[in-house]
Amino acid sequence: MTAEPDSFGGHLVPGRHPAVLSVDLMRAYTDPSSPFYIGSMGPVRSAARVIAAARDCGVPVVHTRVEYAPDGSDGGHFVRKVGALRLLFGGGPPSEIVPETAPVVGEMVITKQYASAFFDTGLAQTLRRQNVDTLIIVGVSTSGCIRASAVDAVQHGFVPLVVRQSVGDRNEAAHQASLRDLEAKYAEVVDEADAIDYLEERHAE
């Protein structure tokens, strides 16, 4: 279904070959002492349920994490703009994916330096080789890496499904505004239960 002329919020129809993209669910976002702390484990627990359902259904799961060289030289202007990213220089515990959503053997893990999971990572080519047409997106943060990854997903020809309960942000206003904007222009924003139902329906075919 497409939008009517001069309107926003048309609907994208998910395809038959989904993958889950788990974005930056690292300790930096769950540690209350971190500048990136999202304030709740709710999105992590929800993302874990979506990931578990994908694995049960044989659907690919791709994880991203952020890590910079010890001197931040691979972060360009981004690390100068966001000083808090110094926490991720040289990796270490803040860059580790949390146990609740940790990858299992065989799952792809992308280490990135910028907001989008697609930027300079080869992700689009990898997904196309696997015939993926739809991306179920979970993780953090809604106003940054989730938004950037969803926009790039639709620009690369994938249908992005952003799972409402499975994404989070340190700023609630930015979180809600980003979800509204994504739904209006770039993605489908879906509930966790609907995302899991979709995975199970594809598995049953």
C-alpha cells in the first residue's frame, strides 16, 4: 500500500524473508553511571524476546556494537561532536553486548564507528546475499542509531520494522519524536507481539 498524494504515513508491506537487526545493545546503555544510560532494561528485555523468537524461527540475527581505536582516530568528526563517545575508545566493557542479547555462534556481529549500521560496513550486501527483504530493528538509541539505520534500510530497499517496545533512548522526548517521524516517513513502527507473530507466520509458510 502506498500513501495518498500529499500525505504522510503510508504503509509498507513486510516481505517473506526477514532478518533481525539488533543495534548497539551494549553495556554503555545499561550502566547507570554511563552518559548513554537509557534508564530502563525494558527495551533490552523486549529485544531479547524478539531475538529469541527469530532464532526459534530460523531467521537471521545481525548485531552491531561500537568501538573506536584507543585514540579515537577512526571516529572522525562524530567523536568530536559527541564527546561521550570517548567512553568507547579502545573498546572494553562499555562496548560489550549485554548478556541478554549476546550473539550466538554463527550470528554476524558488526563493529561500527558511526550511527547507521549500514555506513561503511557491507551490511546491505550481506543481507542481499541472504535474500533478506525486511529488517526487524531493535536496540538503541531511538533518536540516533535506530533512526539512522532505519532510514538507511529503506534507502537500500529493505522494509524496516522498528519494534516500539524494543528500542530506547536516554531522552524520552527524543525517543517519542523519533518514533513518530520514523512511522510518518521511513518505517513501520510495530508492537513486539506483532513482530513475533510476523516471524512465526513466516516460519510456518
